[in-house]
Amino acid sequence: MQRSLCNGIFVYVSKENDQVVVQRERTIDLESLKALAHPLRVKIFDVLSTYGPFTASGLAERFGESSGATSYHLRQLEKHGFVREVEGRGVGRERWWERTPGGITLGSAEAKKSLAGREATKLVVREWTSNRERALGEFLERGIDELADSWVEASVVSLTSVFVTAEELEEFNERFMAMVAEFAALHRDQRTPGSRPVQLQFHGFPVIDGTEIPTNDTQEEGNES
């Protein structure tokens, strides 16, 4: 699930013995980050996260690439722990791949200090953002024509603008993410009739061209009221 840049791109949750378990996030080291920072590898990782297991040939068909190219990038992602082979699935040389369970966090101290690390982080986040915007755009453009009314009515695209402090924003984001994590734990592996891949996108961030109200002004306004 998408999280803030500093606190993690994905959190992986599971359900064990009817209890929601939030697994520890893996902080990506510089070498692994650089390995992930390739447009096709980000797309592969994203597709495996959204749709579940794929073969190299299936990914190749989806992306319009050769199976040799997707196989190579899958092996590189496997080398750095981003994907793994699905055990017990596949016939002959056909191998099925899935995203390795567990959250990942970008923005390690090592990466922040390095120009290469910062550029690699920007590339990964840019690709993820592009993929999510594309998915949302496709839903807005085609959803009403291609989806059943029940799916359209169940969906929501919402925007709310507020004035809050950094601490209030962080507290709200954590509460929201905890709610989403619990929902995801119940349904992430669901493959029941009537279910389909769904993205729960969420962003909570300060508007860059906005202005933070100085503390003394805030206090003065409070006194006047």
C-alpha cells in the first residue's frame, strides 16, 4: 500500500490466527535501491503487487517487451529480494514470480547522503506515481462504460483541503494507514467470485506553494479570538 516517501512506499499486512499482523518494513540499502531504479523493474514490481503472480512471458506480453528482457529484470529483482519464484507452480521452464512479502521503505540514511541514492529514489517514486495516476485516469475515463454499476457506485475519488500542523498530519496519516492495513489484511489474498484487483490510493501531503503560518502569528490570532 502506498505510503509517504520518508516512511515507506509499501506496508505489508497479513492475517494470522484472526489477528492483523503488520510485518516489519525493509529499509532498502543503496545497492538494492539502485537495482530497483529502472522503469521496467518498477513496472514489474508494481504489476506483481497489484495483480499477483506472473510469468516472464506474461509480463513481456503486458509490457510489449521480450521475454528475455523481463526474465533478466526478474532475476535482478530476485537478487535484491524484491521478487521470488512461486513454489510449486509452473511447468517445465515456465516460472511464476510474485512480489516478496514485506513492506519496503525508501529514504535510508545512506541513500539520502548520496546523489545517486537521491536520484534513484526520485526515479522509483516518479514511476510509481505515474503508474497510479494512469490507473486512476483509466478508471475515470473508462470505468462508467466498462464496469458494472455496482463497481462504479462503490468507488470514490475524493479531495479535501485543510490547514493542519505537521504533527496533526502525521497523526491522521497513521490512523488512516492503520485502518487500510486492517482492511488489506482481510482481503489482500482474496480470490472469491465477484472480487477483482482494487487500488486504495491515498496521499496526505503539504501543498508546496502554500505558506506555513509562523508560530507567533498563530498565537496572536488565538489571543485575538
